[in-house]
Amino acid sequence: MPAQGAAAAYGGAAAPSGFGGGAYAGAPTGGAQAGAGAFAPQQGGGIEQLVLSFFQTKGESSESGCTVAEAADALAANGASIDQVRQLVENLVGDGHLYSTIDDDHFKATT
């Protein structure tokens, strides 16, 4: 599947800094090599760290935060499904890293 441009992934709006086309690059990269377009977290944070980083970066620009679907779209090139992102969001809420805002699908990071 061809990578979508940032504007397409964000409903025609310009993507926030660090959200170019292809894999999400909002968290620091490490020395580990990963497949083409995949993000390689520095210390094994994996997809959960990417989800948290997405909400920290994108969610801070809006009072309502961002949705699970937006996070899943941004992380699709990293192999994350919407169900996996939703489960990770639930875990991050339980751990106190995210909180819901205007409904059950919008979240912001606590830090």
C-alpha cells in the first residue's frame, strides 16, 4: 500500500511537525535497524511508546486531543492496527499517561 502524504492522513490539514508521510517519527530513533518505513525506538519502547508520543505531540495543539483512529492512521506504516492502538490507549489511560477528553475516542497525554 503506498504511503499517504501527511495532508491526506490529517483530513487535508497540514500535519504537525514530525508527522511526515510514511512511518510515524514522533519519538527519538535509536541505532537499531528496522524494516523500510518502520520506527525503531531507542530502548525497546515499541508501538506503545509511539502511541504515547503521538498523543503527546499531536494532542497538545488541541483542547480535545486526538482520536484513536488518527493515531492508528499515523502508525499504520509501523504495523499498528486500530484494535492494537485502542488497546494500547486503554493501557496508557490505566497507567495514567493519557486521559479522555470530549468523548470515549478523544485522548490527550498527561505530560
